[in-house]
Amino acid sequence: MKLKSIKVGRTYVTPNGGQRRLERIERKDGRYHAGYVPIDRKGNEGTLRWVKLESFANEVLAESIS
């Protein structure tokens, strides 16, 4: 996905069928980082995790419909 199309508060689908809800985007050390909550196939939510925004964009396929 393109970085410009990623929005906070939306849920995105990963290639393995899991989902990630983007909670925050923050600038740290000159780079943007994404804070997301992983959601498994059963709907269980994990804890907040941080990755580089570029990594998050490369990993997700599309925005979730539900």
C-alpha cells in the first residue's frame, strides 16, 4: 500500500489472514512509526506494537471491509 493511503483507526488485512488495527502514527528519531494492535482470525486482540511505517505499509495488503 502507499503511505499516503494509510489512515489511523482503520483495520488492515495481512497476507496470512490476520488483521491489524492502526492506532497511532508518531515521528521518532526522524522516522515515522506505526503503533498497531494485531487481531487474529478468531477476533482476539493483542497488545500494542510499534514498527516503522514503511514496514507496516509493505506488510498489509488492503483495508478490511468489516
